[in-house]
Amino acid sequence: MSRRALSLWVFVLASTVAAAHSRRATATSLDAPAANGAAPEALASLDRRMADLDAEELSDKQELARVSGQLALQHSRVLVHGREFYKLTRAGLLALGGGFGALVSHAMHVERARRLVVADVEDEARLRGHAVNLVADLERTARDRLALARQRTATDAAHLALQDEQRRQAAFDKAFQTSTGANGDYVAVYGGNGMAPDLPGAGFAASRGHLLFPVLGRTEVRAAHREGTDGPGLEIRSAPGAVVRAVFTGRVAFADRYGAYGRIAILDHGDHYYTVSGNLNEIDVKIGQDVGVGDRIGTVGDEGQGPMLYFEVRHGSQAVAPAAWLGLSSFSR
């Protein structure tokens, strides 16, 4: 038997035993953390699991380095003992010249050498199987790490979205609590549209029926009470991009996207009166900005039901029927 043949025989035997060990190995899978908990707890749980994966990966890499060193040494032993076994088997029946005793002794040496080779090959196969399992564990850890990273990204996004929604909700609610009055922080200029009754200091309430119409150009108006909005309101259908104007002097209390209103601007007109302009394509004002009657606050948008402005009038947080405030006695429904 040549050295090349011996090495091939050792490799095949080792690979066969390693394959048997590998088939017996079982893989573990990552259990996704429950998504029902609060975002901070979910993020903390994901971070702990990531730290556990880091520790597992480090341990597996250290063990793989140790096993690789042992495997190199064991393979050397297999080759040494394999050569000895090869030499003894190559001697064949030469031991017959020494008589029966020499033949028995030679056979014992051959058997001992064979057992050493088999034991060495099995040990090498065991080490190879262990190394295969460690590599599989490292691959699983890499997959789990990727899954955790994706899950953390999604949880982060959900947490940020929740915070943003809470911020919008707080800003929306606050918008109807800052009007001038007992706790007001500014004085509105009343009668800015020049259409209010000729009364000194006439305010928003005195301008009922004389408010400036909010949209420039031809429009179609109908009463509406959208699901998800407070209403009652008006849907003022017009050309997309038509200019939306302030119907009365005031200050911007809210300017952002909010729920079913879409992009929305809320103007505080003093004495706890507000107008709500929703379904905007663009918002051209900022919170805290003072606006005069007729000033541009945005443009008409389309949220999937055709281009229109959704318009409300409120006293405090209570929506009131807006048609009469604009001087509309009847309109399509």
C-alpha cells in the first residue's frame, strides 16, 4: 500500500465516521421575542438576546480554535500509526522464518497497530464531527443575529412611529387648549377680513356668516362627517392644488399630518374658536405663525377620494356645523 493510498484510506474512514456524528447532531432555532410588550421592554429583550448570541459566538469560536489544534495533532497520530501498520502488513509472511512463536508475535503487533489506527481514526472523526457542529452553530448564530437585527430595526421603527403618533396626538389635543381667553397667550386681531359686522373689536363669533371662503376658484361643497374625524364638517371639492386660505385672522395651533384628516392646519382665532383645514397637499404655515385673513395656509390635496378640502369650525374642542359660518344656506350633500 502506497502513502497516497494510505492517506486516502484514512481520509475516507475519518469522513465516514464524521458524517455519522453530523447526522446525529441537532440544530436549535431562534425563538422570536413576543411583540406584545411595550417597546422599551421589547428593545431591552432584543438587546439581551443579542448579547447572549455574542457570548455563544465567542465561546464557539474559542472551542473551534481548540478543536482545530487537537485535530491537527490527531491527524498526525493517524499518519504515524498508519505508516507503522502499513510496514507491519507489508512484511507479510516474512515472520514465518522465525517459527510459530515469531508468527504469533508478529500477528499480535499487527493487531495492536490496527487497533491504534482504528482508535486514532475514530478520535479524529469525533473531533471532525465536533468541529462540524461548531461551524453549524456559528452559522446558526449568524442567521439568528441577522434575524434579531431585522427585528430590532422593525421594533425601533414601530417605537419611533408610536412616539411620533403620541406627539401628534398631544399636539392635536393641545391645539384646542391654547386659545385666547382666561389662559390665553396672545390677542387676536379681529375683523381682519373686512367682512365682519362693523362692531368695535368684533371677533370670530361676530363674523358668523361672513367668514372668507377658504378655497379659491370653483368648488362644490357638501356636508360630511368622516369616520375618524370629529365633524360635522364640509368637503369642499375643487381643483387639485387650489390655494387654501385663512378664513379669519389667527395663529397656527397645529400643522402636521394627523389620522383621517391627512395633512392638517388648525388656526386659533381667539376666544376658543378654531378652524380646521384637512386633506391638504401642502402645508405652508408653521405652528405659532400669525396669519391674516386670506393668507395662504396650504393647497388642496387628494387622499384617495378626489381633490378636496375638509373643513371644520370648532368652539373649544367641540365641532359645530360650519356651513352657516361661511354664509352657506344650502349645498349638495
